[in-house]
Amino acid sequence: MVSPNPRLAAEPNSVLIRESQNTDQQAIADLLHRTFVAELGQYQDDGSGHHVDKFDSKNEYFLAESDGKLVGVIAVHGSPPFSVESRLPAGTLMKDIADHPLEVRLLCVAPGLRFSRIAFRLMASAYRHAVAHGYHELWISGVREQLPMYHKLGFEELGPPVACGNSFFSPMRVKTEGLPAGLRREAMTEKLQPVAPQLLNLLPGPARLHARVQAAAGLAPIYHRSAEFLRLYQEVRSNLHAWQLPAHVALLAGGGTLANDAIAQALLRLPNAKTAPGVILSAGEFGDRLVQHAAAAGLHYEVLRAPWGTCWPLEKLEALLAQRQPAWIWGVHLESSTGVLNPAAALLELVDTEATAVCLDCTSSLGAAEIPLGAALVSSSSGKSLEALPGIAIVAAAPFWVEQIRAHTHANPGTPIWPPSLDLLEAWQAVEPPHTLGSQLLLPLAVSLRHACNPTCAPQRLRNHRALGNYIRQQLRLCGLAVIAPEAFASPTITTFEVPAGLTTLEFLTRARAWGFELAGQSRYLSGRRLAQIATLGEFCEADLGAFFGALRFLS
């Protein structure tokens, strides 16, 4: 029917390969009739001029289109019954010999274009679909006259040709990895996807939202002084505290950056902030950003750094504590640039928490990992592992340290006035938000804390996150890719890894998008190191990622 050699003939530049839409049904039926009824005589002509396949309701069609006209078709499906099974030798059952098969059917190209690359590209689209959905084999009924073509594509015959109408068909199959390398490369390029695929969000923000959270985000705004809004406000604060946050919870209009600016303002008002310089622990991009917050607030501090991609340098801190008692210690719990979950519990055990305020940036960890008790101040935001919309800054404080800050502020008239948007003393004690907080942000967070991130389900949720993180790291290593975080300190929800050899980060991200997956890596601190990230902020399972790792194995 077509030549397997793409160099034998030219192809019109205007040909696009795309997925079918509802409006394509008539054109598909017309081309199928011309090929399988009028030419091959496989089916009896009923005089209608078009042919609808018996598996039409479950087929996925990929189309070749030139200047708006349909010039090629291929169909695939992966659920029994399979047409090819009827052509197997007597006594042979497909279920006994097949390994996750995808049946490929109805490959046809319009006359005049059959020696172009169109058939090759259509087969590549079938392969891409197989990889994207975890199929291991392609099964076809090969027309007897075209068996040499299918042999060149790697297909093997499973039985002799069987008559169907005026044609003979042989049952054939090929392992997906057995297809020609050129066809597999073709499948992984974007030119097979002129219609943008539905991308699976594997970014470290925004999160993949629960359906109820998305629905809440679309509701009409609520007046932020109404009784309904104030009930939501108190409900959110209470549920956040149930996630093991300190007792006083402030909600501010902003994100994680604003939350950390607010913490810097609080540290500036500790009784010994000027006489006992604080300590910042850094082993990644966001640890270094805490330095920027501290510098902007005019804090006195020392930075203890560890190599990028390791955990906090607690041995350096222990040596420092043997010499002096800092007013505060500040670190990022889940360093999202490297995928390291720092040992916050070990930090708290090391420090006299009644003399030194331990501050944790939990922007990425709240909702994904256990927050240890004993921290003085904890910052976070609504748009990461809490699975709501970004835009609410969260700062929680232990009562002891709230009183320390309050007492020092009142006893020292020269203490700088709090910037209104960062005034935590006011926000911690408020029964309503001191400044406007949109219900379009608060309601989705409230709904997420009722359902996706309900604190009463936290133990099982955290176990699920850990199990999926283990799976992701294992699969990456099986593909020969290095994971940055040490296994003992690996984040359950964000994994940073080296991209395959020979590709830049941005080239790899383009490949991943062609497979249907949106990964992170555009930031300079990742792309400059040839790193990318998989983040599972939301409800994910291994099945969501199987197709990604299937494609990655072929690429690697």
C-alpha cells in the first residue's frame, strides 16, 4: 500500500499529522470506503460511499491533512475484542501471548501520496500513542501484498494469511522498542503534534487542583467582611494549625516571598536580634533567598552553607552553638531547587528552642511532609502542596515567641513601625483579616483543607507522597539519570535530576512536552546545571507517570 522508505518520494510541505475531532467522521468514512471497500474489496459495498469501522466507538484516529483535505488515516485501540485475534491460528489466544498490546488498524493513504513519508509518520503517531499510554506491543493485520513493508518495520508474522473479502491478511506484532530507531525518533518530535497535547502538570507550582477546588475558584466573590467570609477565615486558620503549625496563624495577601519578608520583620523585633546575630542555613537556591530577605530587613546574621544539593550543614551549626547562642536560626525545610527535605526535627533537637527562635520556610513542605513541633515561626503559602490557588501567605508562630516579639516591641518605642502589609502582631491576633483577602483565594484553600488536604487524613496522604517519590526516583535511576538529592533526604514531592546526555535542559523539556508532560527546568539555577524537575503537587499515582518513563527509557 505504501513504501516504508521515507526517502523514496517527496511529501507536500503542508501535510500535518493530528488527532481526529468529531467533525472529521465523514471524511474518515469516505477515505476508508475508497481504500478498504472500493480498492481492496475487504468489505462489501453497500452503496453509501462511506465505511464506518466496527470499532469506531473505541478507535483513536490520527489523520494526515494537506491543505485542509484528509489524505491519510491510522486507527489504534487497546481494549478487547481485537480484530487481529480472529486471524490467529486455531487454538491460539491473544491474551496468552500478548504483552499490553495496542491494535493498529486502517492504515491508508490517498492515491498519489503513497510513496511519501505520510504512512511512516502515521505509524510514528501510533508508536507515540503506545508509549504515552504504556502499551508494549503493536499488533496489526498486514495485507499480504505489503508484508515486506511490515517486516522492515520490525513486525513478525504470527500465522499464515487469512482471507477477508477479496484480500488476505496476516496477524503480526512488534515490540515497541523493536520498531526502527528513525520511526521512534520521528514520534518524539513536536511536528507530530500540531494540535497541542493535553499536558500533565508536573511543575513545582501551581499545583494540580482537586475538582472541588477548581469549582470553588470559579464561584462569585464573597464580601471580605461578611459573616460567611469570616467563618471561612477562621476555618482555614484552624485547619492549618491542625497540620502541626504553631498556634498563631496569620493569613496575608501574597505568596511565599511575602511570608518570608514578614518573618524577617518579626526577627528584627526579637529582644536579642542586635546582640546575638542569627544564622541562615543554605544548601540551595531558596536557602540563598533567605539571605536576601534578611539583608533587606537589615538583620544581623551569619550564613552556614553546604554544597548545592546536600542538606543543611548541621555539623557546622553544632560547632557554632558550642561558641555562642544565636537569636534565631532560619532554613528552608523542603529546598525545592534541589528536591532535598532538610532534617528539621534534627535541627530542633540540636537547638535550645527557648533561647533561639528556629524558623522554617515550609512553602513547599506544608501538606507534603511532616512539620516537626517546636519551631518558633513557620512560613508557607496556599499554592504548593496545600493544593489551592497561589496568593495567600501563611505565617504561623508559637505563643512564646509571639509574646517575646510583642513585649520587646512595646518596651522599645524606638522599634521600627511594622509595614502594614507585614504586621504579624496584628494578623496573629485578628479575628478578621486586617487587609483585603480575596475570597477567590480563601475559598479554594478552605475546600482543599476539607478534602484533598484534610489534616485528619494527613498520615495516609504523607505515606502516598513518600511512595510516589520513591517510585519516581527509582524510575529515573533505571533510565540512567542521576537524582540530585541524597536518598535519605529526598523530597516526597519534588525530584531534581540530570537530563539525558546530549540534551540541554530546555531541549529535554521540549521533548517532555511532546510526550504530554510539563516539567520544570526553565529557571537559570536548573537550566545552568542541566537539571530538570518532576513535581507531584496534587493527587497523582504511578499510572500517571508510566508513559513518561516509557518514553524516557527509549530516549535514554
